[in-house]
Amino acid sequence: MDEKKPGKIPNWKSDFPIDKKKATHVSRREFAKYLGLFSGTLALGNGAIVIKSLYFPEEELKGEHFVCNQADVPVGEMFQFEIEGTAVVPYILIHLEDNEWRAFEQKCTHLACAVRYRADIDKIECPCHKGYFNPRTGDVLQGPPPRPLPQLAVVVKEGQIYVKAKDQEKFI
Ligand code: FES
């Protein structure tokens, strides 16, 4: 009950005195230790990604996959889709102005942000770090992405759009 009186130091504080300055001070050695730990964790993560891509490559896409009807995507528009039965990678289908179709993985090759087609500048944009890709080839035009966007071949059959692995047939 005495603890509630103003100005009186509670018992527990006098039993366990804490020097606030000491408690919040981080020495250079501690800082270096945490920095080393953080860098080591990042390096391990990167190593795991490299090992996964070397020893467990993603399976090649097999066969043709229906995406949508041609009429569903007007010229200049983008359509996002996934392919059932494959690792969940979102893709984008782009209906270019000259009535050509392109399909790419939607994951930016820099840090995997979702890219989008911008008809006003006729480029694929990654909004995270302003990376830009060519909407016809997937090549990097500007910014930090290190590789082109992986592309799928587009097949148009009787008003329907299908995609398949790009090297199975020349894209439209
Ligand atoms: S994640 Fe796309 S530019 Fe960085």
C-alpha cells in the first residue's frame, strides 16, 4: 500500500535497481555481434536459394494451358493468371497494341515484387524499385532487375488463349 504514495520508490525498484543508461546501452562489441549474426543469416538464406535452384530446379511447364477467351482482354490490357498444377507463380498475359500477345512470370527478377503492364508507357513496370522490362521480349530496360522476365509462348486457337513453355513453339 505504501507503494502507491507519490514520490515513494516501490519496494521492487529498490530491491532490483535498474540503471536505465546501462540497460539501454549497446556496446560496439555487441553491435558488431548482432551485425555479424544478421549478415550470417542473410548469407545462409542466399546460399539456400542457390542450392535449391542448382539441385532442385523447377519443373518445366508441360503442355498447353487455357488462360482466357481472347475477348476477355482488350488491346492494351493485362490479365493475371495462374496455372493449375504448377508451383504457384502468377503470370501476366498482355494484349499489345499491335494485337500481339505476350505472357510472362509476374515475379520481378530483382526481389520478386509483382510487375504490371503499363500501356501508357508501353513497358512492364516493377513498382518496388522502378525496374522496367520490354513487354515484347521481357528484357530489362532500366533499373535493378538482373535478368529478363521469364516468358511463356502464347497460342491463340478459335478465340481462346493458351500458354505453354516458350521453347515448345515460337511465340505469336
Ligand atoms: S523488386 Fe522489382 S525492381 Fe526491385
